[in-house]
Amino acid sequence: MLPLVIFKLIYINLIQEVDLLNRKAKNMKRNISNLIVIVFLLFQMIFTACNTNGIDEDEQDQTNTNEAEAVVYVKDNMFVFKDYEHINRELAKFSRLSNAEKNKWLKGYGIKTYGQVFRQVIDQEDSISNYYSSLPEEEQAYYLSQPQVFSDCYKKALNDGIITMVKSGDDEYFDLNLIDKKYADFLNLNGRLIVGMDIISVNSCEEKVFIKALDSSSLSDFSKFKSVTIKEKSDTESNLKSEYINNWSQVSTNYYFDKNILGNYTKRVWAEIEGWSKLVPSIYENSGESDCYAKILDCTFELKAYAQSKNFWGKWVFGNWSTYVTFDAEWHYRYQMQLVPNNNKFETYYDDFGTYSCTPNSYYPCPTSPFYEERTGNGCITPLSPDGVFYLFNSTAYYTSPIDVYYYNIHITVGPKTFDFFRLN
């Protein structure tokens, strides 16, 4: 009887062990299946992230080497953007990237730009200032009595005319040597880029557009192209007002804060509204256009926020310091058109430019009134509608007045200070 009991006990134990093994096998199988699903999902997420990298769907092929399909590529050492909508979108996206992200994007195209050189200067000047600030006090005192040390990058950029010294009261600081810094990140070191069929050329004195220059078989001889001047030194005067140019720009005074142990301010911020519009008569002969009739209407309307700190030698500089920024704006604009040539009938339009993109998201239109945005950065720029170049090439109509932003109530906060701007014309 005892052997039978022992056999039963052994048999029951064996059945339990087999059942346990089966359950473990099933669990293992289920765990392996779950693991495969998780790995697949992770792989899919990584693959998607690597391919999109925060770029809109229609921008994912922007590095396409097929010029007919790409939205941005390089030709004759110049950036080429598909149209003004795409360059405005890239500009807005760039203003939200870190310096490292900007440089990585540019490196992929193998082209050096004004903006890239400017950031290199900032990085190297920051590095030098931080080094001397880290020295023992005795050594600091010695170097403070010596002339300021500049990086080789700074000296070369200054000598090449990429940067220049800007006077600000009794102070001066280095900045980009461009009349319009809007395209700095995409301008090659000759100050040129291509948008659509147009070549944009910017230097310290003027901004020109060589319209439909890409129709030419060669881009090497710019003397053969006719151009129109979009912006020149006189356009930057805040009191500029004429029949053919409107200007509603304003710049705040500097706000100083963050005193050191000697009671000296070490940081300052300011804000700016850059706003102007201009009729651009055609460059083509027998176009029938005059200064007050144009197929092209150019407009810049941007909110800007700046921040500077003092370096080791007590000089104001743009650096890698960032601060909190908000834009809070309400505005209205108008312009005139002649719908039928030579009928002396003019129509005034208000706030009516169609939907177009000047932001990173192609499905998000250029901001219209009212607008609010929070950001962190330095040298932040936000375009507002209407910002861009507008054409009437496929219409019988003509623009007969530049755009006028006749009313705005705008508040720009930079760090601890809010700057208020108001206009009613």
C-alpha cells in the first residue's frame, strides 16, 4: 500500500511541476510577445522621430537633391527656397532653435552664412570672457588693466565686414553688418540667397531683389541683371513717411537690471517693432508702371526682443544668455489697389490678405490680430501679417499705395520689463 501512496504523491508532484512549467512557458511566450510589440513600437517611434525631427510633413523632403521637388537646396553656393512662404516658415522655425541645432541644420548643406559666423563669434567671445572671469582675483585685476582680448574669429569677421561695431549712447557693441538681418541665417558670405525665381542681395547699405533672375542660364555675372531696391539706409529712419513708403517702426529705450557687488548693471534688454512697406515698380521695360503703380508690394512687420550682458571687461555684448519673452499684439492695416487699369477707381482694403504661412507649421497661418506668444531666447523675432513680398503678376490690378499698419497696441515683455507700443494714424 505504501509504494502506491508514494507513487501517487510522486505522480501528483510531477503533474504539478509539468503544469507549472506549462504556465511558465505560456507566461514566457506572452512576455516574449509583449516584448516584441514594445520593441516594435519603440523602433517605430525612434524611426519616426529621426525622420521628422519636428519638421512639417511637407518639409521632410526639403533636402531632396531633385531641384524641381525640393523646397530648399543649394545652387551656386546660394540657398534656394521654393517660395517666400517656405523661407518665412524656415525663418520662424530657426528663431526657435538652439545655436547647436541651427549649426547642425546648416552643416547638412555645406554652406557658411552670416548668421553662422555671427554665432561662432558669440561662442568664442563668451568662452574668452568666461575663462578670464574664472581666474583668481589677483589675475583678474591684472587682465582688467590690460586691453581686451578678442578671438581670431572676431577679428576675421570684423575684417571681412561680417560684423561691425554699433554705437549705443556712450557704449558700442558688435553686431551683424547688414541693413536687414532677417535673412542672416540663409545669406551666404556674399550676402545672397534665392527665393523662387528671385535673387535677394543684402549688405550694410541696401537690400536688392533681382526679380526672376533664375530665368537666366548663368548666375555668375550679376551686372547683367536688373534689380529693384527693397530697402536702403534712408528707409530705416523712424520719421520716414512719403506717398510711396510707409514706416511704423518703433524702438524702446534700454532697460538695465541685475547689479553686481560694485553697483553696476550687468544686463539690459530692449524691444523693437520693425514695420515698413514700399511699392516696388517693375524692373521690366514698357511695364506701364510708375512710382505710384506697382505689381509688387513689399512689407516687413516684425516684433523683436533683445538681451545683452556685460563681458569680463565690462563691455555690452550679445551672448548665449537667454531670457523670457512674450509678444501681445493687436493691430489693423490697409492698402489701396486699382482693379482695372486707367479707370481712376481705387479700392481700399482692410486686414484682408489671404491665408499664407510665415511660421514653422505650414498649416498655421501668419499671425493675425489679436496675437499672443510666449518664448525663451535672445534676439527673438516674430513676424505678423502682413509680412512678405506680394505680387500681382497674374492680375490686371495694380497696387497704388504701400501697406499702412495704421493702428497697433503691442506689449513686448523681455525678462523683467514690459515695453508698450501704441500707434493710431
